Amino acid sequence: MRADLQYARRQDRKLQKERLEELVPRTDPGSRERQLEKKQAKTQMVRGAREAKSPGAEEVGENELMGDDGGDAYRRHVKERQKMKNEREIRKEEILRARAAEREEKMKGLKEREEKTLDMLRNLAKERFG
């Protein structure tokens, strides 16, 4: 059933293509005329897409177009970027401080363990050698 429908569609497309070929014969492939036809078809396709994309120009105020707001937008932008930069630096410093504290705590633990080991060895040496 489905295969029959697909076959019928394929035959119909083939027939339509043959009829179009009879009405408007194509030029030989690879010839200069054929290349020009392809180029024209591509140009028409691009033009159609462009026209469909932009229906027309909108009215835009001169202040928006020329940026004549006294530089407020630029100042706001610079201020916002500076604020974000400061926040990044603060977060970075906090992370570095946390890492340093972790490192110090680890070193403190290692030193305590080393001291305990040395005390134990000193006590052993006192017991054996007096």
C-alpha cells in the first residue's frame, strides 16, 4: 500500500520533470550558459530570502542611531564591567585564602605528627641510653 503510493509519487515527479524539460529545455551541463543559469537561480533564491527576512526599515530615533544620550549608556556599561571585574577578583581572593588556610591547617597537622614522632623517639633514646 505505502510502497505503491511512493512509487506513484515517484512516477508523477518523473513525468512532471519530463514535461518541464520539453517546455524549457536545459542547456548542456558544464557549458557557460548552464553556469549562468545556475548563478541566476542562486541570486534569485538569495534575493527572495533577503526580502522575506527584512520587510522594511523601521523608524529609529536619532538619539538611538547616533548614540546621543550624553554617554550614559557607555558609562553604565563601563561601571557594570568594573563591578563584575571586582566581584571576580573578590571571589578569586576568597578561594586563594581558603586554599592557603587549608594548606596551613594541613602543615600544622603534619608538624604536630612529626613532633609526636620526635618526642617518642627522644623518649626511646632516653630509656635505652639514659
